Amino acid sequence: MEPYQRQQFDIVLQMAGERFVERIVQRNAGIEHALAKLRQDPQGEGIWLDEFVQVLFSDFLLDNIAGACFVLQALGKRPAPDVSGETIEIMLQHLARRAFADLLARKVEEALEQQSSYA
């Protein structure tokens, strides 16, 4: 991955993290509740990680094969999440969303832990 592409990916991840932190803290009445619920069930009530990532991919125009490849290239060294799809395009898009969601959850946990220590 070219350095400028890595920088673009890092910016997307940072923006996603900030938006997701704000969303789940607001929906779960505080940092501690949000962190606990994220760790317990990332797809659960008030968190909905996959739904967030799907909308984010659409907003950032990553919901296509080129976007999926961009994300997967940036996450190429990470273990692949278990996915299945009907076509290669669908499988790659799902894989990109799942890999990004896993990384985003970790980044948001870190941010919430940092904010919690300052609160």
C-alpha cells in the first residue's frame, strides 16, 4: 500500500472511531456502559457495530469492490474474519466490513478507556 493510501485509510479509521465513540456513548448513557456493552455484544442493543460500518462504508463510498480492496489492502496482515458470500464481490465487501468493524471496535475500546481514565 502506498503511503498516501495508508494515510487515507488512517483518516477514515480515525473519523469512524470518533463517530462511533460519540454514538455509542450517547446511546448507552456513558462511557462505562458503552464499553461494557461493546465488549459483551458488538451487535447488541445500542451498539450495532455491523450496521454502523455498513452505513459508514456507504457514506465514504467504500461499498464497492474498489472500496473493499482498499480496506483489505490496509488490513492485509490481520487475520481474516470468518465470512461466506454468494459472489467474490459480496464476499470481499463483507470481509472488508467485518475486518474494519473488528479493528474499529478495538480502537473505540481504547478511546473509551482513555476517556474513562480522564472522567
